[in-house]
Amino acid sequence: MPQSSSPALPPDPVIEPTPTAPDSSVRRRPSAGPSTLAVHAGEDHVKPGFAITDPIFAASTYTFPDTQAIVDFLEEGQTREEYGRYGNPGEKVVEEKLAALDAGEASVLFSSGMAAFVGLLMAHVDAGDEIIFFDECYHRSREFCRKHLTRFGVGFREVRTCDYDAMEAAITPRTKFIISESPTNPHLSVVDSERFAEIGRRNGVLTLIDATLCTPYNVRPLEAGVDFVLHSATKYLGGHNDLLAGTVTGSAELLEPVRKLRGIMGGVNSPHNAYLLERGLKTLALRMERHNANGQAVAEFLAGHPRVERVLYPGLPDHPYHEIASRTMRGFGGLVTFFIKDANWRQTAAVIDAVTIPRIGPSLGGVESLIEQPMVMSYWNYTPAERATFRISDNMVRMACGVEDSADLIADLAAALEAAE
């Protein structure tokens, strides 16, 4: 009896995304609001498989149908992928979204904020150049320049934060970059980005602002004329304390050598991290509204508490940079720094240990509140004299407000301040 055979199945259909009309996308539409950009910028309107979310391309290498396709790729400068160290389709979506949010031409995504910082400088600084920092910049950024770039003949200087005359006076014909954070961490000093950018233009010097604490939702330094804006996307941009990433945004021309060097150094992010970052960015505006509101409410509560010596928060009228912050920022962020009155480091630690909602740990910008004592968390191995230079005192507390209910955060702080008295 002849055996029956199953009928041959038809081949799977090849599904290609439908081309999108140029005017139906918000990829680069400048008039779109921050939440619309956060959700849609950088993304095709119709995607592979007709999915609403971008796929994860978990590939280290990308193939070519024949040799001529390689030649066409090389000669025509096609935007397709070749090898994972040089790019990933999901990464490109995130980079376009970040560029749109920061009002820049291009963005380069790295494996961390420090990788972005190092990659930018290594691409643009040569032996004999100098770099000038405001002295409240992230201590690891300054450490990289002071301990490592100097070994290759790159000069390093610091001036007091927001002393623009001192910054300009420190510039020499060798100066290549002037660098600041804004707001700074943990002192929350706010830089006048327009004045900072003007100093750079007038002296032919590149300008960089690390805007991690304010995010593109609260301020966009590129619109003030700054050359580069950097973010540790680990913080507010990712927003969920579950990834490491960094980004630098600016003109496509100035970022091209940065992108090429990243391909050599290998400081790329993983496809899964790019997906997590894209997902986190979609709720950036919503989350920042809550971070801003919580930061303001907690700062106002602490400013009126008898056990608190002083509070650093740009949204408070007595903050030294309140005027410039009010004029240039949409909101003031979720980071609040305060000082326990007449407390040594152990008494300060007792307050931190008594809270029940914030977790004790480094970093900031996630949905969960975090609290820490900078003297212990980041400056424990520094001498008292060095800590004094960095203006890090024993009674300083840094709280990164998450998106919990502000009334609960305030009640928790009130109980901790009373319990540790």
C-alpha cells in the first residue's frame, strides 16, 4: 500500500514594512511636544511584522546576499548593519529619539555615561590640548582627565563652578574643551548655558554640558548654543534602575569621529539594553513631571524642618541659582540635597538608616527613590581635606526622589528625622 505524503507547505511570506510618507512621521518634527517625541521620535510608523514596538535584533553579525552587495554597501555608504560593534538597528532608533529630544542633529549611544564621556574626549582631544572643568562636575569625569588623559600630554584645570570670568581667564591657545554639569551633583548649581556657550564660541573652544540631572524634558543646552550635551542614560532616561547606557548629542559632523572611535573601542550597548532604553524613554515626560513635583514637595518640607540646616534645590527661592533655573528650566528634577543640623557622619547615617521607602544606594533617576550620604558612598576614601575641597560635608544627604506619592515620602522623612534625633 503506497505511503501518503503530507502536502508541501507554502513558503513563509516575506513581510516588509510599508514606506512611510515623510510628513506622517514625528521622527524629526521640531514642533512636536516632549511626550510625543518621547513616544514616537526615531521610529518608523510601520515596523517589521507590523508590530507596534521595535524588535530586538540580537545579532552580532549581519550577512550579505552576495559579494556585489558588500561592494554596494561600501561604495554607496548604505545605512544597513555589518557587525554589531559598529551598530544595531534598535540602537539607531534610540539614537534618533535621543537626538530629537535634545534638539540635536545626531546622538551616539554608549555602554555607560562614562563611556560616552571618554569616547567624546578621546575623539576630539590631542596631546598638548587642555580641558577646563567647573569644579562640581562628576568626580569620575574629572578623575579620568586628571589621572589618565594627563599621562598622554593633555592638560587639566578646574575653576569654581559658575565663575564665568575665571573660566574665560583660564582659557589659553591650548584649550580644546570647557566642561560642566548642569545642575551639578550633589550641589545642584545651575549653569547659564547661553553664557557658557558664548564663552566657548568667543574663544574657539568646544563646550560640553552633562545634563543628566535635568534631562531633555527640563532643559536643552544645545538650543543655547552648547556644542555637546551628555547624559548618563542609566538615570532618568532609562528610568527604571535596570540598565547602563550613556549618550552624547550634538552636530552630526562633530559626532562622526566619536561614532567611528566607538566602533574601534567597542563601547557599544547591547541590543536588549537599547530596547529597555527605548521603552523607558517613552514615559520620560510623564515620569519627569512626577520627579519634578516630588523633588519640589520634598525640598519644601525639608526647608521648613527644624532638624535640617539647609536644603539645596533649584526650585527653592533661596537657592543661589534659583533665578537662572526658573528662567531656563521646565522643572527642577527629583534630586534634593540637604544637611542635618549639628550632625556628625554617624548621626547623619542614622537618619538615612531610619527611612523605609527610599533604598540606600548610588545613582538616581529611577522610579524608586534612593538616598545616600555622599561622604560615605562616594568620598569615603578621600581625606577630610580633599572632601572639604569638593565641599562634601559629614552631614550632607542626597535624596533622589522617585515617582512614589510625595505625601508618603514626606511622612517617611519626617519619621526618620524624629526617630534619629
